[in-house]
Amino acid sequence: MTARSAAVGIPPPEFLQLAGHPVRWQLLRELGHSDRTVHELTDLVGEAQNLVSYHLGKLRDADLVSMRRSSADGRDAYYTVDLARLGDLLSATAGALHPALPTGPAPDRAHVRAPVRVLFLCTGNSARSQMAEALIRDRSVGAVEAYSAGSHPKPLHANAVRVMREAHDIDLAAHESKHLSVFADEQFDWVISLCDKVREVCPEFPGEPQTIHWSIPDPAAGHVDDEASYPAFQRLAAELETRIGFLLPVLTDRTPTP
């Protein structure tokens, strides 16, 4: 039996069969841009809610998508895609087709139009948005101008300072919390909300910036003291590192206007 004949009848990888469904593929694309509620996804894909929920269930069973209740409205829920797992599965799928299949060229940074202005928002501007601002500034090496603010600012959380220093060697000690009204008249390329409550009150900014929502819980909520909440801050730092790692190529892959 030849290698060619032996390959006949081998089914495509399970991931390809799962993600290849048109509705599921569209759901993954939409969630790759921003965390969404079922109602939003229903409008975006143009299908009935029961059908969208069915396909979301399939994606959740495969650990491609996760769901958490909204901190703004506990009756609603946000869906999030696991981009790191998707990347691994896509690489494995390409390898199953051909071991030398290229992954494509890296973005040509010579054509980057800098700086990209990004505003991160959360309720208190005491942890999530401050950490995201500092991380993307550090990782972009000048390609991104990052800022952060909150709808109800409160002092920077001690654990935010601690985890950024210990996990990323970034010093937040001099950072101050700011109200989102400070930036009301400024133009940004991207506005990213990191909690469900601030998304509900986020104003419109000049210039129609791109918007993204990351449904991330408050790491300090529900803990008796700073020591008890520190593991949640560690998980937050890791999640932001992953999300920003996927966001940066999107932000910086911009070519100059002709």
C-alpha cells in the first residue's frame, strides 16, 4: 500500500470540522474581536438566538469559548474566545495538511504608522485598566500611546503595583487614577473596556475609535484582604498578557495612507 492510498479516508482534524461550520466560524471571528453577549452575537451573525446558543454550546464543549455572568447585569453573560488555544489548534491543523506549511510572514514593522492611541477603561482605574495600560506601553516599545481611566476612580490597588513588579518588572507606584471625563475631548484609535459596568456608561469619544470589550472580573471583589485577593491579581496579569499579546499585531499592522 502506498502512502497516498493509506491517506485516503483520513478525516480532517476535529477542530477543522468543528470550526468549519459557517455559524461557528462567524462566532469565533466576532469573539476574536471582542467579548460579546448572546444578544449581540445573534444580531451580528443574523441567526435565531436558540441556534446561536446551540453553536456556542458546541464551542464551549470544545474549550474554545468560555462564558461568565456580567458584573453589570447578572442576568446577562459574556462569551470570550481562547485565542491561545485557537492558535495552537490552527497550527496543528496546518501541520496535519503538510508539515512544511508556512504560517505566513511577520508584519512588516517598517510600514507601521505610529503611535496608535489606546484608552483602557474600567470602573475604578485602580487595577485592570492601569495594568493593561502599563503592559501595552512596555510591550509595544513606543508603537502605542496608552492611557487609562475609570467611571468611578479610586486609589491604585496595592496588589496591582505588587503583581506588575513581580510578574513583569513594571513599576506602577507613581500612577494615579483618573476619571474618564479627563479624556472626553481627546481622540483615540481604540477604546477598550475591561469591565462590564464601565461598558454600560462609556461615552462616545471623538473620531469614532474602534471599540473592544474584555469582560474581566474585578480581582479585588469578594476577598477579605489584599493577601487573599493576590492570586486573582496574578490571574489577571496573566490574562492581560495573553490578550495584549494578541491585540498588539492588530494595533500596529497599519500601513500609511497613500
